[in-house]
Amino acid sequence: MFVDSHCHLDGPRFAEDREAVILNACNAGVEHLLLIGNGDGPDTADQALQLAKQYDWMHATIGVHPHEAKLATAENLQKLAEQARDPKVVAWGEIGLDYWYDHSPRDVQQRVFVEQLELAKHLDLPIVIHCRPSQKSDGDAWEDLFALLTAHWVGRRGVMHCFTGTIEQARQSLDIGFLLSFAGNVTFPKAQNIRDAAVLCPLDAMLIETDSPYLAPVPHRGKRNEPAFVAETAAYIAQLKGAGAEELGRATTSNFYRFFGIQKQNL
């Protein structure tokens, strides 16, 4: 009934019990996982792909996260483009801008983002966007993001992963045809902006995710997140929207398969 459209299962936090976590997801009614292929940087970005190849009901993305943009070389990006031709890869991402941590210089983040947009365009892959604005009033990641998308990605498909923006940024994302994906932080007490965006977002433009191992929903907040918890996020959003959890699960699952061009598996 549910799909986790964004999870990081290839990292060390799942090294000891990854199989048990996958079984938990099955038992919770999660029928498909999209594994996000950033790794620890460009040299390990294919780890999610290698894991997805082991399961019929998993697919992967590949790309360089803005945190590691400073590590990306032309050779790295060319190798990722070759790996992205694997039929298990259904999107390029997560990519974007992160002015909160500034692990990579902002001009480098922007350059590497545009380079990856061009590769995704050439491969006809949708993109999965990470956008986090600064803690200070020293530049707007959302403003820069929309400017770059307007210049390089008009009329193409994308997902605003783990949406945390304002209601205006939600509208702007929907206006350019992007889907909004919501994670467990929609349940956090101070996340009214995310709840407002979830209420605004039409069911046919919504995805749900965990961003595992991060952002576990209440009452698991502070613990390691896992794909099984996407069902709880779905139930919470359904209540916000005055819908049933099954209705929201069916809608977001249908959106997922349609958007990423994945054929549903009969499990």
C-alpha cells in the first residue's frame, strides 16, 4: 500500500541489520523502495544501485549531493553518467543546494548542480532535489535553485525531496510541474510550514518518504528512521488532509510508479 520514495539504506547505520529493516518494511505494507545514490561522495555513489540490484522491488538514483560537490571531478561525473544507464537507475539525485551547512562553497554547489542537470537531461532522467536555505540572511538557496531550474530545466520532471520550504515555495514548485515529497519531519511540532504545504499539495502531486536513517516521525523522533515508518507519516498526512491512510497510500504509490516509469511488481 505504501512506497518509500527516498531512503538511504546503503550506509553504515544499517550495516548490522539491513535485512531485518527490509523485512520490517515489507511487514508494514511498503511495496517499493527508492534507494538514494549519493554514498559518501562521487566515488561511492553507486552503492545504492548495487543494493537495488539484489531486489526486484527496489530501484535507485545516482548523483552528487551538494555537501560533496567540492569532490566532484569531470571524471567522476562521467562515470556516474555511465552508471546511470543501468535500468535500475530511475532518477538523478539527490542534487541541489545546501546553504545551511555550506560543506561545499556555494559557487561550486551551483556549478556541479548545473553540470548534473545537463547530464540528467541528456539521459532523460528526472531529478530529485535537495534544497536547504541558510541559517543567516546571507543568500537564498530557494531563489538560486529556482533561477537555475528556470535556466536549465524548463518543462522537465523533478521531485522536491523532503519538502521544508514555505507555502509560496510549495506553490512555485507545483507551478513548474514538480512533485512534493514529505518525510517524517511533517510531524515535528515546529514544522507548521511543512504541514501547510502538505495540505496545499494535491494528492496527485505528492510523494511520501522516510529519508532513512534521518527524520524519524513522532513518536520515533531521535531514533534511527527506517522505511517501515513511512506508513506512519502517511497516516499523519492523511489526517491533515481529511483523507484515509489507504487513500493517501494508493495515491502516492500510483504517483511514484507513474513518475519514475516503474512497473509495479506483484509481490
